[in-house]
Amino acid sequence: MTHYDLIIIGAGSGNSIPTPEHDDISIAIIEKDKFGGTCMNVGCIPTKMYVYAADVAHQTEHSQKLGITGEVTNVDWDSIVDRVFTNRIDKIAEGGEAYRRGDETPNITVYDQRAEFIGPKTIKTGDDVITGDQIIIATGSRPQIPEAIAESGATYHTNETIMRLPEQPKSLVIVGGGFIAMEFAHVFAGLGTDVTIVNRSETLLRWLDTDLSSRFNKQARERFNVITHVNVNDLENTSTGVKVSLDNGAALDADAILVATGRIPNGDQMNLDAAGIDMHNDGRIKVDDYGRTTAEGIWALGDVSSPYMLKHVANAETKAVRHNMLNPDDMVPMPHDHVPSAIFTHPQIATVGLTEEQARGMDLDITVKVQNYGDVAYGWAMEDNDGICKLIADKNTGKLLGAHYYGPQASTLIQQMITVMAFDMDVRDFAQKQYWIHPALPEVTENALLGLEFN
């Protein structure tokens, strides 16, 4: 049995915990898969590389409104896969593990088997049993698979396998209506695949502000074959792919099926009871405001415990937990204020803060402005007829309560509004006290701010 000062389970955001302040302590990192975690290997980074390719293809095919006739004559799927994984992602993951195993970090030992608690601060990994003074759990989450699909015995894909298909499917059924489903719908449709979306509820991306979700659902139905109010009843392999049976009696034939119906925290795979670590009913590890679990000396961060399954949140929680371990008398709370998110579908969607419905439900005295992209000069350049910036503010205090972007560059444009909320700025003079480059797209934000009405 080997003892360490610190054990880190999971080498996604957890791999960022060790800094020069930890050079004098013994550390074990346990990672049964690839270094870099979900985001690096099967999540946000490779998916956005595919999204960019799909963006270029989609724009090429839909450039007539700019006076250009474009056509995508070939999609080299093998080349895309190689660009994303062989030439970049896989090398980074391998390099990250090699660095931790190398001479540069001699105080760190890497274990590559599954971690399971067998007692307080005691972990079995492979044939080894190790203990630690402090332990950080950062084991992330995994795809949730509906029972009918899991038990069918047929071939299905998740975000973990769909990007490495040996060839691009001509037809694809996507089960789910969340951000993973919608991003992959854009990717494959943009590259020429015939996409069918199957969702149990009527509204795709249903948690969005209504002004955004209504626009997206209209455009999604124009672009994809969308079937709602159904579940998958059965799945069968066929000679050409899969047959998807729905509970309304219909059946779909496709080359492949992607299951994107949510994610499950991985805490249930670690025998947490043996360590005295409690979980919420939804499967997340319980942590206090500072990242501490119910077991002394054991912390958790990221998807396994966070209410936000977002990489930028996991990174922020990593910084907080690192600080709190090093400064037990001056701890900082987990950073969960004004958490933004972006969906890299087409068009991009980005949001932070309250929706209009939420704000009105809190009986706040609000002012709302919906500004069209097409009403500013750069919107004219793009011939954009769909994009909007929607801002929600308190009429009395000038505080921004929510910001929602739907359109090109949404994930970038929203950053100014994240700053406004993070630093508690008053938006009543925010538009007036700085330059807005003309005729750049941020003028859509400027005009939205100027359109808010205050008491």
C-alpha cells in the first residue's frame, strides 16, 4: 500500500490541479482513459473543430443571398478525422500523459486503471491500493443511454464514438433535443448527411429564452426532419445500418444512430459509500460551497459534482478547489455566479443570466430589448434576417439580469455582457462611455443597450 499527500482521480480538469506549489508533495493521478478528459478527447474541443468545417460547408451552400453561387463537391471525411484527432487531439492527450509520467514531474505517479474506494481515503486501482491525505474526485460524466437502446444489443453511437466513424453516414438519426444533439445535427447536416431528430418533447433546446427557442425550432424544422413526442422503442442492426422503432408505431432506417439524451455523473462507479461520500438524488457528489465532500479531506469538482456540466465551470472550480486546499483559512466559494453557456449549432446561441420568463416569474421590474442583427450595418453585410440580441435589465438599478444572443459570433459577442454582470456594472451608461467600432457586429449590443428603458 502506497501513501500520497494528494490523490487526483480524473485527468481532465483534475490534471490542472498540480502547480509549482505542489512540487514538494507526493501526488498520484488516476486516469483510466485518456488524459484531457471529455472536453479534450470526445467533447467541446474536437466537436468545435467539426463544427467549424460544417460552418464553412453550410455557408458555401447558402451564399446565394450574397450574390455568390457556391457548391460543396466533396467532403473528405477521413481527412477531417485525421485533422482533428490524428494530427492534434490524440497527440495532445498522449503528450499530457507522457509529461506527467516523465522527469519533469518526478513527484507525480500515474495510475491507468479504474479507481474504487474500499475505505476512508483508501482507493483500489487495478492491483494497487493507495491512500492519500487529501483526495480530489474529478471523474466527469458519461452519456446517458435510454433503456430500450441499451438493451437492444444493436450498434449505437454517442459523442464518444460518432466523430471517429470509419466513414461519414449518408443518413443519421439523432435521439435527443439538447445542446449535444443540436451541435451534431449541424455538423452532420452541414457536411451533407440527411439528419432526423427524434425527441420526446415538442421543443428543442427547451430551456432557452422563448424568443431564442422559437426561432431555433422553426429553423431546425426547416433544416432537419424533426419528430417529437416520441421515444425509441427498439433498435435493430440491419444490412445497411440500423432500424429505429418509435413508440408511435413508426420506424426509421438510417446508416447510424447517435444517442444524445443527457449525461450521468460518474460518482456511482466509485463505491463512494465506502469512503463516507454522499450523493444527491441526481447522481452528483454532494459538495459544500467550497468543494468539500461529506468525507473529510476529500474534494470534488467538475461534472461529477457540479450543477453545471460545462468545461469552463470545471476549470473555474479547479482554481477554487486548488486555492481552498492551499489556503484552508481563506477559502473562496465555488464560482457559480453568472455562468454563461454557448451552443455551437447553426446559428450560434449564447446565454447568461435570467430568461425573460424567469425574470418575470421573480416579479422583477424589468426592461427588455430585442435587437435584430439585421438592423445594424454588419448585419446588412451578412444579409442576416434571423439573428437577435436580447437583453433583460432591472428598470430601477440598471443591473443587467440576462443576455441572450442568437446568430453569428454569438459566443464571442456575449462576452461583454458576461463582464457587465461579473463586475456588477450599471448598463444605463455602459453604451455611452466606450467606443463601439463601426461597422462591426458588436453594434448590435450597443443598440440593444440603448433600447432599454429605465425609470
